Amino acid sequence: MKQKITWLQILQGWSMLLVVVGHITLTGTFENPETPVSAAIETIIYSFHMPLFMFISGFLFYYTKISRNIAYKKM
């Protein structure tokens, strides 16, 4: 059994959290003009949260399935 990659699990957890926070902003929580810091945080999160999540997911897909020579149809 292969060991888990701790730093990758931590990064994956943070990316999931950022995706959730990014979707919370759809409710207009961060659009309050009295809180410009929250609008800046929203802009920063939106600049990388989904690409990071997709990159990690693709890497884990490769690491667990493709690199072990499992046929794509068997997955």
C-alpha cells in the first residue's frame, strides 16, 4: 500500500475549502460596500481556487489510476 502524501492532502483540503468559500459568495455576502477587504479576498480566491482544485484532482487521478497502467475503460 502506498503512503499518503501529507502536503497534497493539506493542499486538497484547502482547495476544497476555497471552492466552498467561492460558492458562498454567490449569495452576495462579500458585496457589501462597507467591507472592501472582503471584496479583495473574494477577488483573490476567484483567481485560483477552481484551477487549483482541478489541478489537484487531475494529479490524483493520474497518481492513483493512470500511473498504475489501469485501462481507462476499467475505471
